[in-house]
Amino acid sequence: MLESFSKLVETIDGIVWGPIMLTILVGTGIYLTIRTGFLCWRNLPFAISSTLSKEARTKKGEGDVSPFACLCTALAATIGTGNIAGVASALAVGGPGALVWMWISAAFGITSKFTECALAVKYRITNDKGEMLGGPMITAEYGIPAVYGEKYKGFGKVLGILFALFAVFASFGIGNLTQGNSIATAFNNVCGAPMMVVAAIVGLATLAVVVGGLDSISKVSSVVVPAMAIFYFVGAVVVILAHITAVPGAIVDMIRMAFSVKAVGGGAAGAVVASMMQAMSKGVARGCFSNEAGMGSAAITASAATTDSHVRQAYINSTGTFWDTFVVCSVTGLSILTSGVMNDIEFATDGSPLPAWTGANLTIAAFKTTLGPVGAWLVAIALALFAFSTILGWEYHGEKALEYLTSSTKATMAYRVIFSVVAFFGCITAFELAWNISDVLNALMILPNAIIMWMLVGPLVQDMKDFDKAKK
């Protein structure tokens, strides 16, 4: 029965992440980038400097946590297994060209993330505890009728309910099942740790942090996220430098396979043969799983920031896509492509890579070529930190979506406990099933969020222009 369900989910996954979804996701990013006059690209240096400034760590204006803590909480939910296991899986199936499509989708995703976060802060409200509540569900309910009139209030409410419903279910997929499964699998492969033991540790650790709410989550994220990113980045760069002569060839193969209509292989692709559609599909899907641009999840966290400008906070949050994809995903991809492990991938009779050569296992193999057993431990530890922080970040996303659906905070504690229990079971869930469920849920969140952004980007453009003049 489980096998039949797994095949059904895999079929649905293939449909929702076909040409239509790819067009909606990337197309929305392209439209928003053009509609906003490429301001997010032009102001990327300003956004990065704002993120690293002292002001980002102080509370100025209304909100619950500082802009930096807010970004770290959002990054906690995005820098996860997608950066290690997701990138590796995309390369194993879509070839080196998948990394190029991650970059392309992320470039336009910067504007998507800016838009959803700016709207979330602009239209946020306070809940019955005096805490901030925002995100695409609030933006839809209050923003759409504010711009188009009260006759659109019902339509906005429907979009809000759909997004919140999908977000609650997605929190158990992208933010839970896949994260826990990757942690357990990595430690089981590296040191033989029983998956049940790892599951118990993950479940209890999750509960210990999330019971404290956003304040607890943001404090842990502000320390763990920067430390884990630097820790992993340094290790990956060492691997790349050890194979520096292979970098030019890997880049050539990435571009060649990203735009090849026919299925091709060779070079950095090793034993993998893939076409442009395979590279595009896996690159965009895994890229979205990693940076979550266009999904609307980061907007939920952004709405909690203490800020005096929704535009300023949106610029800070938009850098999440840059750090996630252009930095962390890139070093993972290049370490795999330059190390030569793509030549060792073995395939099943149906042509799909064997589990031993997908996900974190492929990244571990790449790191071991230079760092030996230490490399395996480095990836396992980084994966555990990445995945655990994602579990924490997504708990907050799901909690706020549930709060919107129930119009109350009374179910909050029950959700936190259930979420922690699911984290336990996620550690022992079949790998491919967990990934496919997450892919489907990601797609469902994207649809209402895309409609919301298309409808409300117009007034936001003027806000961006006014802010641009003021900062000069």
C-alpha cells in the first residue's frame, strides 16, 4: 500500500512540477523584476550592506524581533537539506545544468521574495496576544480589497485561506519530513547511528525550542544560522580548491547541459545523461525547495520584524535568496562537479540513480575525496544543523498559518507538540516519498501567492521609488 501511495505522489509531483508550474514560478519572478524596474538587482549591494549593518540588529519601529533576527529565522527555514541533499539530487538526475537553472530562477526569485515580504510587512496585523501576524494570507485578505475595493474582499479571503491551508500542510513536508529524514540518513550512513535514536533526539530537541515561540526560535537561529553557514562554506571551498583545475570544465559542462535540447552527458556530468528539460525541472524545483522564493513562507517571518519601513525590511529579507542559492548551493554544486564523484553514480534498471548516489550521500562522497572521513562528518554535522534550523523556522510558518485559519492562538501549543512528533516520524520516512510530498506542497503554496503578488505589485512599485529617493 505504501508503495502504491509513493508512486501516486511521484506521479502528482511530475505533473505539478511540469512546464506549467515552471512557467508560473519563473514567469512571476521575471514579471515582478521587470515591473519593479530591476530595483532589487540594482539595490542588491544596499540590501546586503543593510543586512550586515549594526542597525539590523536593533529594534526600531513596530514588531516582535530585530530585522537581523527576522532574516536569520527566515534563513533557518531556507538554508536546509535543499542546500546539501537537494542540490545533489538535482545534479544526479538533471545533470550539471540543473545548477545553472537554480541560479536563473534564484535571480528572479530575489524580486519574488522582496515582493512577498514587503507586502507582508505593509499589511500585517496584531493577534490576540499583541504579536505580529502577517504573510500572504493576511496580505490577500486585507491588501486586495484595500487596492481593488471591498467587492474583492471575498476573493482575497479565499486566497488567504488556501495559502494558509497549504502552508500548514507544507510545514509538515518541506519543513519537517524531509529535514528529519536527511538528518537520520546522514548519521546512519556516516557512523551507523540507529535512525530511531536520531529520530528521538530530533523530536525532543525540536519540542525544547519551539515551546518558547518566536523569541526562542529567533535566538537559536541568530547563533546557529551564521555559524553553520560559515562552517559548511569553508569546508566546501577547501574541496573546490583541491580540484581547482576542474572548475573551468565544470562550468562549461553546466552551461552546455543547461541549454541542450537533446540528452547529453560526459565531462563533469560523469555517468549522468540529461536534457535541458530535466535540468530545468530539477534545478527550478530543488532551487525553490532551497530558497523558497515565490512560495510566500519567508513573508510570514518578515512580518514579525521591528522596522519603520516595509521596503527596507523586504530588501533585507530578499538577500536570503542570494545567501541560500548563489553562495551555499553553489559551493555544494561545484564541490560535487569538480570532485569527480559524478563518474561513480550507479543506476537502477529504470535509469534512476540508486539511493546510495543521491541526496546527502553524493555530497558526502564529494567531500571525502579531499577531506576523507572528516569530510563525511563535516557534511553530516552541517546537514544536521541546516535541517534542524529549518525545522524550527518552518514550525513558526505553520503555526502562524494555523493561527490565521483558526482566528486564535489557542491551538498554538498543540500544534507545537504535533509538529515535534512529526519531526520524529520524518526521520524514519522513505527518502523519495518525503521529497515528492514536499515538492507537491511547495507547488500548491506558489499558486495563491503568485496571484497575490501579481495583483498588488503595482502600488508597491511607487513605495520602492519613494524609498529609493529617500535613501539617496
